[in-house]
Amino acid sequence: QVQLVESGGGLVQTGGSLRLSCAASGSISFSRTDMAWYRRPPGKQREFIARITSGGFTLYDRSVKGRFTISRDNAKNAVNLQMNSLKPEDTAVYYCNAVDAAWPWGQGTQVTVSS
């Protein structure tokens, strides 16, 4: 069974930075899986924010493009999210998953951006 564990969240002021990490374990072919980061803002549904293909190509939602950078480390079965120039509207619980959300969701990591 696949397990996803997100980490790196916290409280940061507007304009600050955080780096999130997600470790995947289980019977998976991580290096061949397109991965994505999602987030669930308070009172809203989970939304897509960034993806990275097995070949390293990236795509971002316009709300984070230019501020966030997704990367992956296949040797560690990990996907990362560097978040810069954070805004209060980035406050959310952040999750990673395969692009098709095929794996069980992890607990996520809370990011809170104060104004």
C-alpha cells in the first residue's frame, strides 16, 4: 500500500518562504509517476497547484506560477515544493499525490501565512 507523508509546513509572514517535502513509500514505480501538489484552503475544496512529469516537465496553476517551484528526487521517492513570496491566500493544508490522485491521501502539512 502506498503511503504519502508531507512535511515542511508552518507559520510564515507574508512574503516569506517555505519548502515542503513529500515522501512516498510502498509498491510504486515512483520514477515513472507524474506527481502533483494540491492544497485545501480553509472552507474550500482541494485544488491542484503544480505537477511534475516523470521526465521533469512542470506545470503550475496561475495562482502560484512564478512563486512556487516543484521538483522531484527519484532516488528518495520524494517530491518537493519551494514556495516563495507567500501570500495570506496561500494558507491551506498542502498535499502531494500522483497526478491522477490514485494513491491514498496523506495527512498533509499546514501552511499558514500571516498578513
